[in-house]
Amino acid sequence: MSVIEELQALQKRATTELEAAQDQASLAVWKSTFLGKKGELTLLSRGLGKLPPEERPEAGQRFNIVRQALEQQFEQAETRAKHASLMDELESEQIDVSLPGRQPSVGRLHPITEVLRQVADAFHIMGFQVWESPEVETDDYNFGLLNFLPDHPARDMQDTFYVESPVDSSEKLLLRTHTSGGQIHAMRRYAPHPVRVLLPGKCYRNEQVTARSEMQFSQFEFLAVGRNITMADLKGTLANLAVHLFGPGTKTRVRPSYFPFTEPSAEMDVSCFLCKGKGCRICKYTNWLEIGGCGMVHPNVLRNGGYDPTEFSGFAGGFGPERIAMLMYGIDDLRWFLSGDERLLEQFG
């Protein structure tokens, strides 16, 4: 059999097998078999050099015609296979446009964050600025400079988390038990000028975890120091805060209390915004809800902050956003706030 005859037989066989190849995998095998570097067409072309010189031009020309024809047939078959594969994929992934759309998952603010933002808005309107203070405090800032006596029970290790100092120091370090230490930081920063700051943040106490107590909780402190500030200014600030948080018509009252860093000291109550004065289980049928402690800044604390208590006065207060959130949203267990349970967070937004 001559080279020309072999070439014709190869073309006929390659065309037949190409028609049988219906997918891209079988097409790849066909291309390697007939058109590859080690394919049958390449091996046959190596015999052209053994032909007599007068037969080589015709055989070479015929060889090129066959190669071009097979390559063109392969490209057409490959295009058909890709189109068929795409159609199969589209048919298997049909979308029913009449189905309702899927609700995307939307992030929501934590209820404590919501309360703190509302608090910040209220105090911003009244001219306060947000001030951040460290969560790891010295014993002096957390207790001593706030007029706590050396033997005060709060300084006991059973109530406070003390930490080791990273450097040699005589100062005791602890996780702050309240945000009140930020008062001293702020006063020392601005003294002898007037100051109005809001100090939100996390606090830590060595307490048993229950529905009403946590080892980690949030707090916001507010402080105003200036000339001729009185208890009436404090009551006006509390009234504005209550209306901003709980709505128009909310009433406030203050009751005598005791805190080492304020004198006089008081507890703030708001009228029950749940029962509107009718009496309910939440307010224990007293029509009042306790919110937090406050009072006029103690002269010793003013002095420790860099102010002369004979010329300056001020008021301060510390409230828990968890308690406010529990009242506002009807949450009955403090532990929910740190649980990370999305069922709680999904209810807000």
C-alpha cells in the first residue's frame, strides 16, 4: 500500500471515529490519537522522506490537505460538544422564576450596643463627649482616688480580679470593677477647665453567674464638672436621659443612697413605661423602675482630679445598659447577652 493510500485510509478511519466522539473527553482522546505529536498522522508523515523525489511534492501536498481537513472537522466537533454540554447544564439547573426570593441574612446590632448608642445620642445633645478609659486599671484609679477606704469590701480579692503587672511596679493592677475610674482620668486631662464626658465600657467583678449577675458586664458613667453645678442640674440631666430612652411623659425621681465617690448620693428611678402607672409585675406594682446610682461628686474626688472643691462642683452617675435593655426589651436573663445565641439577636434590627 502506497503512502497516499495509507493517508486516505487514515483519513477515512479518523473521520468515522470523530463522528462517534460525542463529548469533550472522547474528543481529547481522538485528537491525541490522530493529530498529536505522537499521533498516527505524525508517524505517517515521517515516511515522506523515503519516497522517490518525484513523488514527494504530491504526497506532501496531499498530507497537508488531510491534516487541515481533520483539524477543521475536529474544531467543528469540539464546538458542538461544548454547546451540547452547556445545554445539558442549563437544563439541569433550571430556575423557577415564580419562586419567592430568598431572604438575605442581615447583620444586626447587639441590644447592648443599641442602648449605648441611644445613651450616647442623649448625652451628645446635652454637650457631653465620649471618653474611653482603660479596662486594666490601677488600684488607685479604681478605688483609692475615688474615696474608697483601704479596708472597703470591694477591694477584697473575692470581689475583684487582680492581675500581675508586666513590669516591676508597686502599683496593684486589676480589671476595673466600674467605669468610675475614668472620672479621674478625664478630670486630670481637663482640669482646671469644665468637663462633660460619657464613659462607656466593660467592667469585671468576681461574681457568681446567674440570671441577675455576670462576671463581665457593661456600664456607662457620666461626669460634669464646672462652677455652680448643683443637684438640680443632675436631675435635669436625668430627666432628659429618661425621655430620650423611654419616651415622652417618662417621669424621674431620686432617692437617697450612698456611694464613696459622691456626696450626696442617690438612686434614680423612672416611671414604669410598661404599665404606664397601672402597676405590673416588672415594677412590682410600685409604678417605678430603678435605673442606677448617681450624685454630686465628692470633694475628695474633685481634689484628686485636680479641681478645687471650694470653686468647682460636679455630678456623676453610673448605669448598667444591660438592666436598661432587659427592661426595654423584656429580657429576663442577663446571661442571654453574652450567650452569642442568634435567636436573641434576630429579634432586633
